[in-house]
Amino acid sequence: MILRISVGDFDFEATKYLSPTENLIYWLIWVETVAVTCIIFLNFIIAEASNSYSIVKGGLDKIMYQETSDLINETEMMTPHCMKTPARYPKYIIVRSIQN
């Protein structure tokens, strides 16, 4: 019954046969069940969105470096051979970074 309520399959036929006190208890439990299942499903959706974001964020640096290298390669291919001097295009690139 809880699973059916959580997916939106509401059957209120049983409320006709309940006393006023039982009817009140039924509706209180129904509201509580709908609220709790809604919160649980929303938390699940947020967790999945966060997981997808972290996966994309993890691969973003790799994609950015790949695109940068593709742009550099394209620029070098378009540069005329007479402008490719050793001063402008050294044989090695030295990268220095500060380690924390």
C-alpha cells in the first residue's frame, strides 16, 4: 500500500467504511506517508544530480586540455613555414608550477 501511495496510486474507497476517528487517523497517516516519500524521492534525485555533476567535473580538466592542444595544433598547422623559427617554436616546452 505504501509503494502504491508513493507512486501516486491513491485509493480512497476504504474511507467510506471508517468511523470518524479512524478516518482522521487514516488521513493523518496518508499525509505523513506522502510527505515522507516525497522527501525521500527528492533526496534521491538530488543525490543522482550531484553524482552526475561530480562525474562531469572530474573529466572536465581532461577535456579542456584536449581542446587546448587541438587549438594549438590547428594554429601551428596554419602558420607558414617561414614563420616557424626556433625562438617562436622551441623544441621543448618547460612547465613550472608551484607546489603547495
